[in-house]
Amino acid sequence: MPPPSAVRRFLAVLLLGVAWLPAHRLLDPARAGLAGAVVRDAGEALWAQSVLGSLLVLVVAGALGRLTALDGLGRTLSAWTERLARLAPGRVAAAAGVAAGAVAAAVAWRVFGAAPTSVDEMTQLLHARALLSGSMALPLPGAPEAWVVQNGIVVEGRWASVYAPLHTVLLAGGLAMGGAWLVGPIATGITVAFTVLTVRRLLPEHGGLAAWTGAALALCPFLLLLGATALSHATAAAAAAVALWAALRTADGLPRSAVPTGVALGALVCIRPWTGLVLGSVCLAVTAGAPRRGRALAGVALGGLPFAAFLLAWNARLFGGPLRLGYTEAFGPGHGLGFHADPWGNQYGPLEALAYTGADFAALGVRLFESPLPALVLVAAALLTPRRIPRAAAVIGAWLAAGALVVAPYWHHGRHLGPRLLHETTPLWVAAAVGATALLFRSGLRPSWLRGTATWTAVLAWGGSVALVPPYVVEVAAQVPERPALPATWAGHTAAEGAIVFVHGSAASRTAARLVAAGMRRDSVETALRRNDFCSVRRFALWRAGAGGSPPALDLTPRPGTPPALVRVEISPGNVALTDPSASLDAGCLREFEADRRAGTVELEPLLWAAPPVPGATVMVARDLGPAGNARVRAALPGHTAWLAVAGRTSGVVEILPYAAGMALVWGGAAGVTPGGG
């Protein structure tokens, strides 16, 4: 057989470089800030795991390869592959989709407790609650600062999340049916089913590979763990999988699939706009190969038009213009794509893009199957064999390359449960790994020990996954934090009687909320808290809210890090404030700190999405703002009995106190308000 082409050798070297070279070390925390330091440290651990695991697998595979080439195992797998190829594609896809959805649902229920795992999910669920109540944004009765939370913006006295709309709408539908936690698993099942159909259509002469891909997807830890959450990546992956499948059908001369292609692409853009535009370009390129190109592209446009109108109208209504996005309205132009300083002054240039993107793909290689040999190395090894690779695999390659284009210009490289910005292209990475395994089993390499080494490499890689996935899932489960929960009854009262529960959070969260409610952009809020004495920021927030007097001078220039003159002080467990040792604490600031010391702190977001201030709600939670701030909320909700929630003695459950007693405990009295002590 002829040796692999220069293109294949280049791609193989590229994948090996991504898997084994420590690109994360290019990150300089002095430029990239805390995010860069976190990725560099995490990348170092994954890099060591990747290199040592690869060395172990390759050494053992080389030794075993001299003993046997495993030709018998290869023939057995080929026989099974032929049997699988005879199964009806629709049934295989449905079975794989149901299996993956069921596993993801089990993870969502057993590992995550059917609860959100990140503030992104909580924020979108909160907005979904507002949609379910019939409002595009969340009402803010009495005092807006009692309700505003992260990743949101205040619009005409109401709060809205910054995200594109469709995933929030789907979560609202899940809430209406009593199972928002199932939205991700259902979307994951759809993703897997349509990926199987896509692989079967791309490689009809290798039909068994589609079935093996379905089985691998139904057990892929990265896909299933992230797909078990309420993050928009799950629904975006489903829309992307449907779009590519429909585009391939259109290109194969089935014009009725053009409109569904447009519908799926429109949905994808309305869930994750940048991802939709990049992956959509691949779908359009595929569609352009249809026999009647003009008609096909017109069908795509027709299918996507309603979604475009929906997205533009949503942006205009909530963010002030059809092309204005929630992120940049809330965090400023630094939140946009491209090479520049991010909203907090961390630099993102070509070097950082290379480092972050390389770290993402290196993490994907490990996290895809938790194999000791990264999946990228498995694909690279297959590219170096002399076996022919079907031309249709170019579509898979283009799709995977588009995944790199999605993450490279985006300064925020999320790492929740893995490199989550690559989630939408993960299914075809799995397909590539399965195809690579098939090539290694029939590599045709000579002499026989080299062929045996290739076979044993695949066996040890997949065998390592079987051994390592269960402990990894247990590790993830152990890292899921206890989430505070409101008891169904307290002090002899039931939730049905109508209650407003003030949640005592940190002094920093109260101050940040006041600044946002007063119209300050979130990038400036974060910079203020990170680069200034907390008491000065608090006085500035009160001034901006109309307390009078002169505002203190603050450093609001976005730049990485914290000035060395500021000292981190732990007020209560996990609750830290920056203080200037040369400045004395004013009475109001001291009172805020003392309140946190007495009561501990409870995060508002995990509770607010489940009990928001929507019309008709009997139980609502709000941020504890102190006696004066709470009084404004109580006046706006006269039919609700007030309570105070503080950090409970039982892990994971907050303690509910009668309002007067709670305020006396936490603030030193329900009525005694020091000047400016709100």
C-alpha cells in the first residue's frame, strides 16, 4: 500500500502536537489574569496525565505487539461490524439516541440531583421562569438590587438574562411540564441519534461504523456529563447534528431536506449565535453541492428566516437594537469576539488564542473517553497508516476544524466538565475515534509486530476508558457542591401561605447588586470590587443609588490582578473582601461585615431560579439588603410574610428564621439603621 499523503502526515503531526505539547504554558498570568493562571495549572495536570498515559500505552502496546498481532480479534470485530451494517439505520440511530438520553438523564438525576450545576444554568432557568409567567423579563418589585444576579441586565425596571433566546424558551417549556432537568438529556439523545444517521450517510459502505459510533456516544463521559446539565451546549449540539444530517440529505438530491436544514441552523443560531454561524457555514457548503443548488439554498433561507426574525426581535426588545447582544450590553465591548482586552482587562491576543485553544483540544483528547491515550493520538495514529480514508471523511474534518474556529477568537474558554465550547463538535470527534480504531485494526502495516502494536494501542486505549470512566464520574459527583434548599415548612407555617424569604448573602454581592441596579455595567462592577478597598466601593454604590455626598475616588481601569496594597480578609467561610489596611472602616461597612460574621452567607442564585418574584408566586426569595432595603421590598409585596434565610447548621439546607428575630440576630435590630447602612 502507498504511504499516507503529505496532508495526512501534516494532520497527524498537528494532532500529536495538540495532544502532547504544553501549549498552556504560553499563558502569562500577568497578561491573562486569573483565568489564564487557572487554565495553565489545570492544563499542566492534564498534560502530565496525557504524556504519561500515552507513554505507558505505547510501551505496553509495543511489547505486546511483538507477541501477537491480534489478527483473530480484528477478524471478530470485522464480522460484528458487518452484522451491524445490516441493521436498519433508523433503528440503530433510535436505539443509540434512547440509550444516550437515558444515561444522561440518570447522570442528571443521580449525579447532579436534577439541579443546575453552574450559574449559567441558574440564570437561564430564572429567565425561563419569567417567560413561563408571561413576561419577557423578570419583575423587580420594590428594590431592583434585591433580585439582580449574574449574567443579566436590567431593562426598563425588569431583569433579563444576557443569552440568546431559544434555549431559555426550551427551558421554559421544560418547566411547564415539570422537568426542565430533562431538556439536556433529551437534546443529547437527539444529538446521538442524528450523528449516527450522519455517519451512516457519509460512509454508507462502512455502515457498521455508524453503529459502533452510536455505542461509543452512548458511553462518552464528556458528551453525557455536559449533556446532563441545563447548559445551552446540549440543545445547540442537537440542532447542529440535525442541521448537518439534513444538509447531507439535501446534497444527496433530497430537496425537501433544505427547509429542515434552515430550521435547524436557525435554531442553532438562536441558541448559540457564533457557533451557529461557524458550523452553519459548513452546512451551507455541503448544501451547495446539491443538484439544484439555488433551490436548495433558497429552502435553507426559508427555513431559517423565522428564527432570524425571532432573534432580531428579541434583541431589539431586550437589548435596544436587533443587532445588539446581551453580553456586550451587560459587560461592554470587551465581551465581543476577537483579539483585545476582555471585560476585566486580561489580554487576549494571538498568543493567548493559541494557548487557550491548544489547551482546549488537549483537554478534549483526555476528557473525551478518559482514556490513558488521548483520543487525538488515536486519530493521529490512524492517519499515519497506509489504509485509504474515504473522501467523505473530509466533511468530518471540516466540521472538526470549524470547532477550532468557534473557540479561537473567543476570549472565554469555558472548562465546566471539560472544554465545553467544543461540545457541539464532540459527536464527530467520537466518530473520528471510532473510525481510527477500525483503521488501526486493519492497518496493513508491515512487519507484523508493527501491525500488532497498532492493534494493541487501540485495545489498550479503549480498555483504559472502560477502567477509568467510572472513577472519573465518581470524582465529578464528589465535586458537585451541596446546594442550599428551602425547607417545605418552617416555624409551623407552610409555603402556601405566601412568603418572601430574604437570603443573607455576602457584603460584596449586596454592593455589586446596588451598583448594577444603579446602572453600572458589570465589567466596571467587577473591576471596582477587584481593584479597590471594599468600603470605598460600598460608599460609591450608596452615592450612585442617591445617598448624596461626594463619591470616593475609585480605580475603574480594567487591568489584571489586584493592587498589592489591598489585603484579602475572610469575613466568614468562603466570603472574602479586599481592604486597605491604611484606611479605617466606616460604621456602615463595619456593620455589613459583622452581619456576615454572625449569619454566614448563602448564595442567592441557587434559590432564586426556583422561587422568583413572578406574578402569582406564593413563595419568593430575595437578597437580604438590610432593614431599609428589605422594607422597600416588603412594601411592594404586602401579602407576603417575611422571613430571613441564613447559613444553616445542616449542610445543604438553609435555616429559616422569623423576620424580626433574624434581623435582630444578623443586623442588630429590625429598625436600627445606621446612616447609610441600608
